Amino acid sequence: MEIQGRGPSRADVESAIDRIRPGLVADGGNVELLDVGADGVVRVALQGECARCPAQPATLRIAIEEPLRRFVPGVTTVVVG
């Protein structure tokens, strides 16, 4: 749930990450939520194979950012770090 002017909640983003995590884990990777900004920017750390994969930008966009934007209103972008 988004509160006007406060961006997406950390709990909502965590819940959405829990929904997408199994796909990453199946490929030997994982994702950790670091921060959710009031501007909708979500910072994550990629772990395991995801951290070393040459396709990391595509994984970030397709497997993480796009689902988060669908599941959590107010998420604007996802960045590593």
C-alpha cells in the first residue's frame, strides 16, 4: 500500500520480493532488499549466481524490477547497491 507522498512501504516491497525470489533461487541466485526510498527507488543486493552473472542488467530489469513495479504501486526503479 502506498501512502501519498511517502512511496511504497518496505513491507510491501519485501512481500513482492518473496514472490519473485523462488525464480532467482532456482538459478542459484538471490536478492536482498537494502532500501526503499520515498521516491520509489528500491536498492537491492544481488547474491550468488545473480551477483556474478554477465546478464545481471537484464535479470535486474526483467526478473526483479518489472515484477516489483507490477506488484507494488509507487516503485519507480530498482538499482543494485
